[in-house]
Amino acid sequence: MSRFSETSTENSVTSIINYHRVNTSNIGDLICAPALWFPELAEVGREEILGFKRDESPSIEAVAAWKERLGNADLLIVGGGGLLEIDFFRRGLQFLAENRKSTSRFVLWGAGHNNWQVGDWRKLKQNLELANYGFDLVGVRDFGCGYEWVPCASCMAPDLDEPPEPLFDVVMYAHAGTISNSARAATLPAGMPMLDNSAPFEQVIPFLASGDLVLTDSFHGMYWATLMGRRVIAFPSSSKFYSMKHPVPLCDPGDWQRFEPLARRYPGALEECRASNRAFADKVLNLLHG
């Protein structure tokens, strides 16, 4: 049993749940859970953050069981993913805040703002408003937003270590939603290797590493490529692209060649992100047992 699974009371066991997006094909959402990357969290359950909704669960009984587990949990970890400042997840965050037991601890770990609207991506708001949720500990993947910077815990993946030399000058890593929208897909650069974010992690990481320059409209494509020392240019679809500790050029897809001279590498980014997550994991442990 891990340190996180044991309370300071000798004969009691702490119930811990990590909530993030589970019912999705987006590989970034699927593997952003801290519970996947820390041995101390190996026994922690991972659950769909929208599991209280009937359309997100296989049955009425499954919804009821989800709610019961929430009501019994001692520690709730929310994250990662673009869960903040977006209507799609607001109700889920409120449900957790309002229906957890009064003695539980509530932690936000590696989530970030994801404001989205039709129109000019340059006008999207980039702030965070978290006071109403009652978090006991907050770590957000957005840098300079008034909260502790704790980037997505997927940085702990050993797959990111020692990437091979790139095979191509440029590759394109696209959001599956872009590919499925013919009008948006038509705006993407062509004539280069391409992969979308419904591919498994074991395929995504070698693909990103294969490009010296990575073009992407995926947050995690931007993030993982940066951590492997690749140059990146991103095509923003929401505010989530704005607050990177290691920023990349942002532009419309048709402008990428003009912005290429601005793309740079961040050799220390991987260890910096991992150090932040290790330190935050210690804070979570202290919160639970303090």
C-alpha cells in the first residue's frame, strides 16, 4: 500500500479519487492524471469528472455509485486537463465542491484555463477564478496566473527521456476535432507527416520527436514536443495556449513559416516541470497527513 493510501490513523484507510476526463479519445486528457505518474498514487482511483451525468455513465446505477464514492472520499484530486474557465466542465467542478464530505481535502493539480469562443483567438480571456470551489491546495499548469505553477503531470512519463534525433524538418500534430471538421482541416499545413491526438501515447511521443519543428493545435502536442527539446509553433483554439512557462509562437496555420524564426528550444523544461510536480506531490501528502 502506498503512502497516499494510508492515513495517520493506524487502522483506517484513506479513500482518494483523481478526477479528470476519462470518456474521451483525446490522449492528453487520458494520461494527464497525476495518479498515473507517481508511485505514491498507484492505488488511487481515476474517475470521469462528469461522472455524475447520466450521459457520461453506462447506467443509472453507475451514476449512483460514482456519487457514493465521491461522498466517501477523503481526498479529491482534480486534474489535469483544460478544465477551468470553460462551461463544459464548470458544472462538474461545482458538483464535486458541493457534494464532497465536509472533512475531505480538495486539490487542483495540473489543470488549466481553457476559455473557448467562436471568433478571434487573440481576444480570449486568460484569467482564473477558483475561489468558489473551495480548493485546499491549488497547482495550475498556467504560469503567472496568481496560483502556484504545476504543469501537467504527464511530464513524469519516462517516454519523454532521451528522444532520438529528428527524422523530418517539420511534422504536424493535429487535434482530432480539427481533422473531423472539413473547413478547419483545410486550413492546416499539408505536405508533411501528420498525426492526430486520438493516437496512443506510445505512438504520439515518437511522432513528435521525429520532427525538428512541430506544428500543432493540440495543447499536449505543444507541451510534450517542448519537453523533448523540439521547436514548436502552435495554432491556438482556446486560451489554454497562452500561459505556458515555456512559450511558443502562436499564429494562424497559414502563417507558420513567417513565425518559424521565433520558435526556440527549452533544454531545461523537462526537469523544471518534473521538479514542480515532485514538490507539489509532497505538499499533497503533507495536506493529507498534516
